[in-house]
Amino acid sequence: MAATVVRYLRSVGSPTSAPAEREPESVDALPRPDLRAVGDDERAPVSPAEFRAVLGNFASGVTVITAPPGADADADGGGSGSAAGNVSGPAGFACQSFASLSLDPPLVTFMVARTSTTWPRIARAGVFCVNILGAEQGELCRSFAVSGADKFAGVAHTPTPVTGSPQLDGVPAWIDCRIHAVHTGGDHLIVVGRVVAMGAAGEGDPLLFHKGRFGRLAD
């Protein structure tokens, strides 16, 4: 595998202040859904099952969103790093709903359920890394999709150069971010991240997800 190429993207501001010198700020993990797109009497007659079945026709890539331990991890009672979530260690979850958002400034976005138990830990850290998975990393994805387990057990990773979020070994590409904004979107949250570093191995096929199954590109 080719060596990972790291590209730093400086935020607009003082030229003497590097991104690494800024302390991450925690964000409101569950902002109130004050605004609604439609009223209760305007809802389309679409069942959750039909919604999933139709949207499953859209093939996407797969990522794992990771974050370093939050500043208050010890206050959560996770000093032992037990298998029941390992709240004192890094946080992470499998995420299909990731996309690029803006080129200038460089922004990316992902969606997370409001009921997620991992998201509040990422919100407290104020930073995250998007690990884009390769075609052979389906089992790695499954391990991060399980709730209530130590997802990092046996998973090799190194800290990203700016935020220190876990970069999983062997991923084709990674994107290091600070949380830029969080918006409400029904039963999910729309998280916007500002890119501060990124890298790619330059080879390997992506892991794809389509109709509830993993897949890969074909010649």
C-alpha cells in the first residue's frame, strides 16, 4: 500500500495560529428540533418499511466515524475501560450517511440518529475522523455497528495529526475534522465537520452498501 499522504488545510484566520493549537469545543449533543419541515397534518402516507426499501436502492460507501476520548470521559464512570461501551476510550460507529458538503471552506457531513449513545461522546470531544472503508473491511464495519461492546478491541489505529481522532489501520482514506455545526433533521442529526487534515492510500476498491448488503466494484 502506498504511503498515506497528509494534506493540512488551514482554517481562515490568523496566519500564526495553526489548527492544532485550537482546543476543540464540545457541542450540544441533542439540539432541540425547534423547526419542522412539515406539519403533522402534512405527512405523506409513507411507512418506515417502505421508506427503507425504496431508499435502499441508493448505493453508498461505508465509513466509520471515530473520536478521541472526551475531556469528561472519566466522569462517565468509564475508568476501567470495560467492554460495556468502553466509555473511557475512543468513540466510534459505522456510518453510511456521509457526504462531502463544501469545497471552500472544506466541509463534510454525516447523519446520526438522535438515539445514538456514541454521538454524545463525539459531541463532547468536538472533533472526529471519517474512516472510509475498503472492500475487504466488511467485518470491521460490522464490529462498529454493534451497540454495547468495546468496538476498538483488537482494532489497530493511530491518532490523526490534528485532532488525535483514531485513524483505523488499512483504510483507503481518512478525513480529520472539527465539528462545525449540528442541525436537526427529524429523528436524526446533521453533523457538519470542517476538514483540518486528510489522506489517502491511493489504491484499493471501496466498500459499498446496497439493499442491506455489502458489495464492491466490478470491472
